[in-house]
Amino acid sequence: MHAGARPPPLGRDHDRPGPRLRRPRLRRREVRRLLGTTVHRHDHPVRPRSGHGAAGQACPLLLRAVRPVRTGGGLLGRGSARGVRRCRGAHTRRVRAWHRGPDPAPAGARAAGHRGDRRYPRGQHLPRRAAAVAVVPAAPRPGRGGLPDAVARLLPLRLVDAVRRRHFRRPGPAGRAPGAGRSADSRHGRWRERGGALNGRVAIVGGGHNGLVAAALLARSGRDVVLFEARPELGGLASTRELIPGHRVDAGSHDLGMFRRSVMEELELAGHGLELIEAPAVAAVPATADSSAVVLWPEVGRTVEGLGGVSRRDAAAWPGFVFELAERAATLEPLLSRPLELADIGGLLIAPEVLRALSSPLEESLRERFENRSLLAGLCGVALPATGLGPRANGTGWPLLFHCALGGSDRLAPVVRAQGGAGALASALATSAAASGAEIRTGVAVSRILVDSGRVAGVQLADGERIEAGAVISTATPSVTFLELLGASVLEPRFVRRLLNVKYRGAAARLALSLDGLPAFRGLERPALTGRIVLAEQPDDIERAADAAKYRRLPDRPWIEAALPTTLDPSLAPAGRHLLLATVHHLPFDLDGGWDAGGPELLARVAAELERWAPGIGGLVREHALLLPTDFEADYGATAGGLHHGEMNPSQSLWLRPTASAWAGEPLPASGLWLGGAGCHPGGGLTGLPGTIAAVSLLRG
Ligand SMILES: Cc1cc2nc3c(=O)[nH]c(=O)nc-3n(C[C@H](O)[C@H](O)[C@H](O)COP(=O)(O)OP(=O)(O)OC[C@H]3O[C@@H](n4cnc5c(N)ncnc54)[C@H](O)[C@@H]3O)c2cc1C
């Protein structure tokens, strides 16, 4: 191994045992340029096999070098060592580099499993299809220089003896003899997943709505399912909590407009207590001193009638806009509702209008049709929550199409609420799952996803209990799943790099207000108050908020997506009270100066803004509760407070969600592991689709 610019001296390369290699990454040429000639060593201490013959062929790799560390009191475990590396310089332990040394197999029953974690996934490895994971380089010694700051960068390395070897005559993960369960049509000798993973238990990490959907679908298909949710209540970012005494407050999402009706029917959620209420209005922008109110209704004619009083041009353009949107959304909808196949790319490419619409700046494409700034603000307010992007950014057409494709394309993202709050969806899902035999455990955090010989073996809980499982579906964010639960050390460096590059922008805060009465938003009657109330005068208000977030500042005038759920379901608040949920979007997670000072400042700015839109509302407020972006991360594991487990833009959607090398339905770094949360295809929102796709993919094997 060589860390510097010069080629390594002959005979001083490191070989590595080659565990967990999965995909083609570096071509030989690229490495030769970096490394020059390499000599294969036959007696390297960390290489477990012979270097002779075809199997001794060199294979170039990119490796992330890490050093084992130990404290004055002894070796650190993997978990604590990671902590030490992360806060280099800030820890109190005395740490020094250490060479692994001899590692003989122990006597007894465990002998065959010795170094089991170094085997290739699925017990095999394809020629020239290799990518690397972390490797522990030997300590410096005379003749071999040290690796300066080895943890921090990737090191090119030639792997000897990586290919065409399988572990013949060794027992498999579950005591299975190699060859057993091998499919006849498997030309590359791959092990079939079906035997191992699917006959065993499925562990699900996270009891948000996606985890519950997956649990219910799998249990219904006869799988043995156990779900773990860290919080005491189910629902995740769509849970209902008593944040204000006597009130049922939705902590996150409260709109079921995109939730799949097919899943609802399949799981018989109505029979399990779910009752939906569709709001008469889709979105409304109240009047200001110099603009009239605009209301968007599900019915095209009703919207046209209202727009007629605001802008004749816009009223005339509305039916055509809705029709075209419906057409484009219909092209997209099938891609969002099932595991993706490569053929789908072709389908998208032959729909240039869809490509243009999803890649353009939203404001620009809306201005091609409409002129009224409140209407433009309303449409941007429907599309852009939680994207982290201002309406002038490329790619902001995507979220509007997404909402329409999943919300019922002919009705422009209708608002649908659950009687009793969004948590009622989680309750119905949990009841359905339990009725089919799933075990649901709340207040139980998963601390690790266990992997043995490249495939999932179960999960370890925070209290140390180990639960065996043949497959794991994680609905935690991709960062939490891979970097915390699985551990970066078992991942390819390229994959880790891609994970670190996933954007989680799009943080928000949720302010819940208990009001003595219905607030008077200018120009809006009661039915118009049932949907989204967009408090932005024009798209520029959203653009400026996005700009402020970019520079880690609070917006001078936050834009707010407000809702009055008690207009549809009075049971959410004590008699005579109304509940206002104000979601403040486009906030920075890493606010300059921190959220301890920023929280009260945000509250003051939001209160001033609400007063501007609904004069006198301040006098109605009895109690309030505020959830900040940091609360969403701390309470729900939502990385960087992102509402959708990753920004929703074209560069992180479809085959690119969460990364280009791992999308829903694709095998992940450990065989038997599936992503099933909002961080994977098709993305965030209360759709139930990521959970469905994970369950379907797992059942298909
Ligand atoms: C303020 C706000 C407003 C929103 N508004 C809307 C909206 O209007 N419309 C819409 O469609 N969407 C909205 N969303 C987004 C939507 O709520 C989410 O995208 C969706 O709920 C994600 O569901 P999920 O099941 O994939 O993940 P989550 O709901 O995040 O569930 C993941 C669960 O995993 C648990 N977990 C994490 N790590 C572990 C672990 N190690 N062990 C055990 N459990 C673990 C978490 O506690 C959590 O319960 C909003 C979100 C927020 C926060």
C-alpha cells in the first residue's frame, strides 16, 4: 500500500484478505497509473489464501485505511474506536496505532467461523468485480513508511488473490453446506436468497408508517415479522402526540393525500379503524394589502371561477395547466409505485415534456402560464416544502409532479386527513400488522444491524439483546442505516462517500398553537381554511427563505404552511378550541449561533408573520408547542432534521435515491438488507410506497 505520490517500492505493497467485495469499481489501468508495478507476496500475514494460479491474479482496489487503536487500558471495540476517530483531538483517551498481529483460529466449534466476517458476500466473488472496504494497514516499521493520517483518505491498493475463489467445503451462515440451495440456472454460481432470507424472520427497524406498511404486508404474506420502534409511540414523522395538554397534535405530516389507496384496501385499514376526511380545499393564499386571496379547489371549475376575480389570464390557463400536469403525472406515477427496472429509464427519456418539467425551475415554468403572484406562491407552497430549494432552483418542477402523481393527478394534490390525527394511520397499520401475526415492539431502539459472512444475521438492540433474522428492512435514514447501524467499516469507500454526499437539506420547524377561536385570515372563508394555507406573498418569499437557509440564517420573514385541522376534526382539541399547525419551511439545520438562541427568535418572527396574515391571532393563542429541526433529528432520527430522509430533488430521486449505487429493490452492501423508509425510492411523504416496495422486493427475493 502506498499513500504518497511516488510509486511504492517493490515488495512493500500490502495485500488484503478481500472481504465484502461486491461491485466493479476501479479498472486495472487506473490503479496501474497510480501505483506502478506491484509484486505479489505469497506470505503476507493478513492474506488468508494461496497466491498461486488464476486465483492469484491481482485485482485493483480503492481502500480506506483505518488503524486499530487502543487505549492505555486495552483495545477499544469497534464502536468506541469509531467515536475516537470521529473526535480526533477532542477525546481524552490515549490512543496509538497498533498492528493486529497473529490471529490464529481458536480451537473448537467456532474454528470454521474464524474470520467469517472477511468472506465475500454470498460466499462468492466475481472476477474483476471488486470494490473495497476499510482495511487495517500494518504499523510502520523499518523499510515500510507510515501512512500519514490514513483514516482521512482513500488509498489505492492492489489486491492479490481476490477472484474466482469460493469457500468450498465450509459450512454456510446457517450451517448450510455450500451448494445446497444453489439454483440450477445460476450461471455465476450465485447463492439464491430465497432459501436463507425468506424462510427466516424479518426484522424491521423503525415504526414510522413505512415500517408499519412493510410489517403488515410481510406478516400478511406469512412471514415472521418483528418491528422495533425507538419511540414510545408509532408513526415516526407522522405521529400524533399530546404536545399541548388535551390536544392531539401531529408532530410531522398530517396529510394522507398521497397515501396509496391500494395499500389501504390490501391491509383493510378502514376495518382497523382508519377514517379519512378529504378537505374541501387544496390550498389557499390569504389576501394582503395589495393582493386578493387565491383558493385552489379540487374541482377545476370552482378554481377557475375564483381565479376569474383575480386574473382572467390565469383563470383561462388553469384547466390546461391541470390537464397537462395530470398527463405528465400519469407518465410518472407507475415509476413511483413499484420497484424500478432499468427499462423505466427509457420510458422517461421518451417523455421529453416530463423531463423538462421535472428538471426546470418551478417558478419559471409556472410563469410561462400564470401572472398572479399569490397563485404562483400558492403553487410553490404546495410543491416545495421540505425540498430545501427555492423556486428558482433547477429541478424544483420535480416535487410538484411528484405530489400530483401520487396525490391523484386530476385533482392537484388534495388534502386528506385521518380522523384523530395522522397517528390514526399508524394505529390502523399496527393493528392490521398485529392481526396478521407481526410482533411490534415500541420503546426499543436498534443499535446495530448484525452481519455474518456478508449477509444479515439480525439486529442488536440498545440493551444488548440480539434478535436473529434472515432479513432486515431499515426505515431509518440511509445515513443512520449504513453509517451507524451497519457501520462504515463494512462498506465500500465509494459507497460511504456517496452516502456522505446525500443532501438532507429541507429542515422545518413545527409550531402548534391552541387557539380560542378560528383565526381570521384575510379573504378566506371557513371551507378555504380546511386545506393548506400558504403564507407567502410571492415565490420570492420562498426563494429568500431558501437563500437565508443556505447561509445558515433565519429568514427575516419566514414562509409558513399553516393548517387548521380542527376545521375538519374538532375532536383534536378541547371543545371551543382550535388547533393551528404552522410548519416553517426552508430552515437551516446548522443555524449560525445554534438553535438555543435561534428557537425563541424564530418563534417571535413566526408570531409576527402570523399576525400580519391573520390580524388578531395573537389574542387567540392560549398555549403553544414548538418542534425545531434539531428536535426532529433527536426525537425521530431524521438526519439533519430533513423531513423526507433526504432532499427531494431529481438528483436524489428514482435510481439516484439514496445513491446511484443503492436504490430501492437493489441488493445492498449486506445481502438480506433492504431500505424501506422515505430515504429510498420513491421518497418522502406519507405514501407508504417505500415500505411497500421493500416488502415486495423482499418477497420476490
Ligand atoms: C413537520 C413535518 C411536516 C410534514 N408534512 C408532510 C406533509 O404535509 N405531507 C407529506 O406527505 N409528508 C410530510 N412530511 C414528511 C413525512 O412525514 C415523512 O416523509 C414520512 O412520515 C416518513 O416516513 P417513514 O416511515 O419513512 O420514516 P419516519 O416516519 O421517520 O419513521 C422512521 C422511524 O424509525 C425510527 N427509528 C430510527 N432509528 C431507529 C432505531 N435505530 N431503532 C428503532 N427505531 C428507529 C424513528 O423513531 C421513526 O419512528 C412532514 C414531515 C414533518 C416532520
